[in-house]
Amino acid sequence: MIKKLLASAAAVGFALTATTALAADAVKIGVITTLTTPAAVLGNEQMNGFNLAMKHLGGKAGGLDIELIAEDDGFKPDIGKQKAEKLVKQDDVDIVTGLIWSHVMLASTPTILKAGKFAISANAGHSKLAGKNCHENFFNASWQNDTVPMALGHVLNSEGMNSVYIMAPNYAAGKDMANGVAATFKGEIKGKDLTKWGKDAQLDFSAELAKAKASGADALFVFYPGKAGGAFMKQFGQAGLGDSMKLFTVFTVDGISLPKFQAAGMNSVLGSVDTMHWNVDFDNEQNKRFVADFRAEHGRYPSFYAAQAYDTMFMIDAAVAAVGGDLSNKDGMREAMMKADYASVRGDFSYGHNHFPVQSFYLREVVEGEDGAWVHKTKKVVLEDFVDPHAADCSM
């Protein structure tokens, strides 16, 4: 599937349509994301963030018109690699972004970087690209995989949990998530299940939930994005495990799933906690504008997928502006991206030498908002200006 979006200062509708070749005064941005399969719910949300940023930027980045070319990775690494080859060779894009899944990112980025293009992940943050495989043209606009669960490990400690059972999907990010919480949790890990992932991802967790209950662990840590997250949360509530063990999640309960959980009356979701670098209630002008306009357009709160995509476009805008639209000045663009000198929905942050964010992480709780909608409420800072653990392995 190919979607092209041509934007100009006068074009504010931004319908995704085929376009003719652009003039030399445009910046071409390729997006590799998931637009088919059940995982498309996340890719579509990422596109929501990109498109809202396009509207707020007036269709320009640093004074240049933007052409956004979105490619479907089909939730498969080999397809992601094929789409990367198309974007850098056939479309000759300047930047490739999107990249929801770590396994797709690991397959796609070598092609992008070998072609001398910038790769900016708007979601996935695998440990290899933060450490030994770091690259001057790779930037991450979200987080390194380990860091969000590392913050959650600190929450487990502060809440007096003595033991935990871990569940995550068996792929690159799932392993990073499991390793992240284990790195900071001081208690005993009673067990760990890495469940089947991919096109035929496991959605029945009854056996694993029974094992978790039998382990006697105080807490259950879970990472299940997308459709798997909804299936897990429903089964956790049906199993009645909330009475015997406390649930802690990352990337499982978000702005996409919360309205569905509320509509289904899944009250076990209320009071659940997670950790994240951003939330809808952050009190800065960029975030307030983003959240308000997203809600007006989609009728719900945005998720972090949309927030990170939105930020990525403003990061690109700042980089192109810094070089006066001279896209051949890659040194200047790198320097500008390293400064993180743009209005971010997360507030101020910086970059480490490995081109991953140095930022704070927060404890969030699902509550019923003043308007009756379920929403995350920020509770406290867990880690402040945190550097990911793999930066030390980056030789840049």
C-alpha cells in the first residue's frame, strides 16, 4: 500500500492522494508503519499524529513543502526492508520515520542508513541501535525500549512489591522490556513467559495467567501493545487476579484502548498504573494544543503513538530550518536534531551522544476524568533526565 501526501502552505485538508513529482524545494519524508493486519490500529494512530503535525506546521518543514509517503510494513520485517529499499531508491526520500516495531526497524534501518538517509524512529527503540550499532544518521524521537520498564521497576520497589511475574511477547522489544524491568526491580522474579508474536500472535493467555497466579508473585508485569493488550486486559479481569496480585503494565493501556475498555465496562482497568515519558495532562502549550485538537478531530484522547509522531515532525521542521532548507547539509541537520530545540509535547528534554532522548519518566494511573472519560493522570516523576543503559556501548 502506498499513500502520498502533498502539502503546501495553502493546503490544509491533507488528503492522502497520489501526487506528481515535487519541485526541488520540498522535503520528502518516508514513513514505514503498519497499515494492514490487526496491528494497523497502531499505524493509523501514528499517521494521526503525523497528519495533525502537518496541519499545525502549515504543510511545511523549515520553509519547504512536505511530501509524506507512507508505506505499509504488514507487521513483517522482510516487508519493512522492501519498503525501505523502495523509499530510498525509487522515491529518493530525505528522511525515513515511523518504525513502530523493533523487529521491523532492525530489518529496515541498515538499508536506510547505507543509502545515506536519516532514519528517525517515532516509536521503536531497540537496544542495539542505542548501543553498539548506533549511527550518526539514526535518531530516536521516543525512548529506548529498556527505559520505560526500568522506570516501572523502580515503581515496583517503591510500592513494596517483593516478587513479580513477567509476561511479554517473544520478539525484540518484548525481550528488551523484560530485561528493563528486571534491571531495576530489587525483588524476586517468580517466572517469565515470552509468548508467540507476529502474524499469528498469541491472544489466549489463560495458561500464562494460571502460572502467574500459582507462582505466588505479589505483582504481574506485562508488555502487550495493540490487540494483544486488549485481549490480555480482558482476560486478566475475567480471571479475578486483581485480588491476589497487582498489575503493572507498559505500552498496554493507552488512548486507543481506554475508550474500548470503558465501553466494555472493564472496571479492572481503572486504577491500573504504568510509566511513560509523556501524558495528556502535561501543562505546556504545545501539548495542550496537540491534545485539544486531537480530541476535536478524533473524539478521544491521543495515545503516545500519535504524540511521538507529532513530535517527530516538529523535530524535522527544526532540523530543516536550521540549515535554511539545504538538505545536503547533513552535519547541520544532525547538530540541530541533537539540540532538541523545538516545542515538544513532553516539555524540555535533550539528546545523548547515541542520539536517544535523555528525558524524565512518570508514573501514570487510569482514572475517570472530569468529563467522564477514562484517562491517564500523572502521579509523580519516577526517573529524571534518565540516560538509557546502552549509551555506554555507543562509540560515536
